[in-house]
Amino acid sequence: MNNKDRQAIINELNKIEEIIDEEKGLSLREKQELREHQNYCIYASFSDNSLGRDVYESPCDIRPIYQRDRDRILHCKSFRRLKHKTQVFLAPEGDHYRTRLTHTLEVSQNARTIARALRLNEDLTEAIALGHDLGHTPFGHAGERALNSICSEGFEHHKQSIRVVEFLEKHGEGLNLTKEVRDGILNHQTVGKPNTLEGKIVRLSDKIAYINHDIDDAIRGHIITEEEIPKEYTDVLGHSPRERLDTLIHDIVIQSEGKNEISMSPEIEKAMLNLRKFMFTSVYSNPRAKGQEKKAENLLIQLFEHYKHHIELLPEEYIHLIDKKGESLERVVCDYIAGMTDRYAIAKYKEIVIPSSWSIY
């Protein structure tokens, strides 16, 4: 595009902006909603077309609906606790390993980059990304396995994330998020099928983030080396986390631009999925990386059994869920334990198991 054509487009956009700004009686939110229709592609999830919330709320005069959801997630207690929850490596020696919070932020950044490039709703994308792991347990997937094995009702972190935002936050009131955000959170796993393109972006961005940062952490922890990653994958995706991120994000944008679908090219997708399999065999099941996980699982199982038989030791807000909300004992014990950080779970275990008179040793 030459400068003359570019300037003509800019002039037309400026005229539209002037019309929006001069429109009498519109709130700042309504003006932003009009700009979405001006700037987003036709397949985007527009804020003024949202399916809404389960409990009606008056619209904000400044923020569109998905921006409000993003803000609610960012300010909730469950989000803050993510900083002290394991991503992959239990209690690693060093400050540079990922936590569940830094993983969430990397997913958000990848997803926002893709959404912006495709002219989709960045607020909705970010809200889903920030909320997708709110229900994760302490000690990563080891904690999830422990609760799923001991609770007769089962436990899955993506369903727990929905329970957090719909029910547990704000003392049983929930965050009252939009249906689109909750759909994206619930369906962020590999088998999930989000109903929005923004949700589909987060679903892929989650994989892209954890594959690449887990490789980086595994190399830092001397579990694998870059050279041990099969060349059949690195020759396609890149020979460093930076190169692989660049390849994967560009591929999604190129393959999805102007389409009502979020997709990858067959070659890139195959290489990514095979690299994921390599990580499962070389890192996620490697005794050097995961040797302490059984201890973490046993710790949470013992906490579960203890609180199941000593309901009075649960915080008052959780007892309220049983007595006033009719929730089952096992589910509420899972809620309490899943909300713990790694260090809080350890502290509670010590409090239960180790006599107080021994604490000086």
C-alpha cells in the first residue's frame, strides 16, 4: 500500500471517529462498543452482542462487558493465589521457574497477540486466559490427580475454575461473569470446543505456552538439553523457545486470518503435538523432574481425609456452603484444598501431623 492510499483510509477512519465522538447521549462504553464494530473483523465476539450474565447487572458507563469480566478476574483472590502454586516443578531451586501465575500471564500474552492480529475481541480473550486456571490445585497436576482419586465426585481443574468464578468467589456469590468467558474457561483443554474464536485462541495459546516454557524450565533444571529435542520437531518449529513461539503464533495468524475458525497448518500442528508427546515422555514423567510428586499427592490425600472427618476445622465460609447452600462435604473439602497455595497446604499438613512442641526442631 502506498502512502496516498494509506492516508485515504486514515481520513475515512477519522471521519467515522468524528461521527462517534459527536454522537449525543452515548456513554463512553457505548462509543467503545461502536468502535469494536469499526475495528474488529466480522467473526469477532462483539461486547454489545454478549449473551450476558446469569444475574442481570446495569452496564458500566465506561467499560464494555468483557473488560469488566477481565477486571473482576484480575482482582479476585483466586488469581492472586496462583503466584504460589506449582506449574510443573515442585519447589525448584531458583526464582526463574514458572508458577501457575506466570504461566497464566504467558497464555494471556500469546492469546492477546493472536487476537489483536486477527482483529478479534482482545478483552474477551484476555478474560478467558486470566481465568482458565483459577481452579488449579496446589502442586500442579499432582494435586489434581490426588483430589480426583480421593473424591467420589471426581475433580478436574477446568470444572473447578468454573466453580470458582460462578460460586466460590465473593463468599459464595461468584463473579457473575458473562457466558462467553465461562465457556472459554470451561473449554480451554485439548478436548474442549469453545463457542467463540477468542476461546479457541486461548485453548491453543495454553498449549503453546506450557510446551515452550516447560522446555525452558526443564533445560534450566538440567532435565533435558536443547540438543536432545528431536530435530524433526525443532527443524519445523525452531531451535529455541523464542523461535518456536514466533513460528507457532505466526502460523495460527496466517492460517486463521479472515476465517470463522482458528487453525494451524498440518505440518506445524503435527510438529507441536509431537513435541508435546516428547515432553510427556522426557519431562512430565521423568523421575528427576517429578520424583517428589507422590509425596505431594499423599499430603493432599491426608489433608482431604482429615478435613472430611473434622468439618469444624474448615473456615466458616466453607462450613456455610455445607449448612446453608446444601453443598456436599466432599465437594467443599475439595474446594478448600484446591484453593490452597503450595506453602499453605504444607503449613496445614505440618499443623495437623507434627506436634506443636516439636516445631522448634
